[in-house]
Amino acid sequence: MFLSDKTSPVRRFDERGSAAAVFALALLPLAALLSSALDYGRAISTAAIMQAALDQAVFSAAAQAPENRAAKAEAILKSTLTRSNWTLGAPEFKTNEDGSFTGTVTISMPMSLASIIFPAVDITRSATASPDAGPIASSSHSRGTRRPEPPVFVSGARIAR
């Protein structure tokens, strides 16, 4: 005797299309994860560009007279960081007690794909340069001579140059 669907106490459910529903539910977290990863990559790239620009500004300004350093560094920094979608915060520059020059800058970078979760991310970088950190010393020769470099210590171990 065969049981029909109408009289059977156990009903069978149609399972066709269930994979599509699971895929649709999993698509939203995957899209959020992918967009966050892409924006994180952009933030890392932006941080590297910022660090290079700040290094250039601080190193160039360190060779100036102490009273001119901040204006010189800010001019170089603003001419280097010219992306229209970045919001450049007020850079901070100061001459330290040992004569070195330090600069700090913050940029607010809008997120593109992950803007629903994070509308913008703030990236801060700093750099310090000493006015006598140049690699070439003046001499009577037409070509400069290299200054003796002091030893470098990393975690207490001396590194040979």
C-alpha cells in the first residue's frame, strides 16, 4: 500500500532552492569582509604615503634655521599631500631640546566600501630629524667624504654597517 502525500502523517518539504537562500544569507557578511579588507589596504597605502611626505618635510626643514623650520615643513607637507578626498589636520612641528625637529600629522581618510560601518578613519604619523644627520660632510675635495657612522644597536645587539 502506497501512502499519498495528502494522507501521509509525515509531510515532505521541498528542499530545492535552499542552497540559494544560504548563499544569499552568506553573501552579506562576505561582502562586508571584502570591502573592509580593500579599505584597510587603502589605509595602509595612505599611511605609507603620509610617512614619506612627513619624512621629506621634517628632514628638509631640519636643515633650516630653528625659527623657519615649522613654516618650511608645513609648506612642503601641504604641497606633497594634495589628495582631494583626504582631510589634512593641522600639522604639529617642534624643535626638541637636543636640536632635532619633530613633526606629527593626522589625515582623515573617508572609507569607500566600508563607509556604512566606518565613515572615515584617522591616520596619524610622526617623524623626527636631526640637522646634522646628512650623510655627506663638506671637505676641501670636489667630492664630499662620508662621515663616520655611529654604531646601531637594536635590542642591545650591535649591528655592523
